[in-house]
Amino acid sequence: MRTTIDIPDELFRRAKARAALDGISLKELMTRYVREGLTRNADGGEGEARPRSALPIARPATGRPLAVQTGADLHRILDDEEAGGGGGD
């Protein structure tokens, strides 16, 4: 089936270069990527779900993990920093 998609110019250049490096056509590369994307379905559909990576843990200079913060806590800390308060240290 033939279709038209709009992708950013830089992404198109990278895809075209990858296809050339792999010695395949851009059509083959795009078909491969769409197929892989559809089989890496996180909701248990076809294929294996991609494993999730662990979230990074922020550690201050002391080396101890920071306490878990809520979104509201983070916004408050950022607001304090913008106001010159230095954050929630």
C-alpha cells in the first residue's frame, strides 16, 4: 500500500542514511521499523513488550538517596529557586 507521511527533515535524512548504510531501500527500512514498533507492544499484543528501564535515582553530594518527591513538591522547589530561595535543602 502506498501512503504519504510527514516527518521532520533531520529524521528523514537519518533514516535515509541508515538505509544506505544497511544496504536496503528506504521503503524496506521504514517497513522494518513500523513492523518492529508494532510487535514491541507494551499492552501484551503481538511480540515481546520492551523492557522498561529503571528511573534514575538522584543522589546529592552526600551519596545518600534523596527522599521521594511529588510533582507538587518539585514545583514548589523550582518556584523557590526562581524566587531566590535556594530550594528545599
